[in-house]
Amino acid sequence: MRRRCIGLRQRMIATKEENSDNIPELMLAYLNELNCDRLETELDNRTVQKDTKVIAW
């Protein structure tokens, strides 16, 4: 069963409503969004975030 994914637009709205300007957190949440329909054989969110942080720095 696939879980429902929240889009970037909705995440940005929620972030603004929380008065949060944490862009890195927003980007990590967006990565999770992109990866939300992954198959069991694909990388999990933690691995994707770790690799992305390495690439970013």
C-alpha cells in the first residue's frame, strides 16, 4: 500500500504557517516527498538525505 505524498507547495504553506524559514529542513522534506513512492529495493529517505548532504557540501 502506498502512502499519500504531500507536495512541495503544501509543505511550503505549512512551513510558512509555522513561521519557519528553515530552508534546509524544507529541502530535506522535499527529498522525502520525491522519494515517498519508492520501492523496497530503492534507497530509503535516510540514505537519500545523507548522500544529498555529502553532495551539497
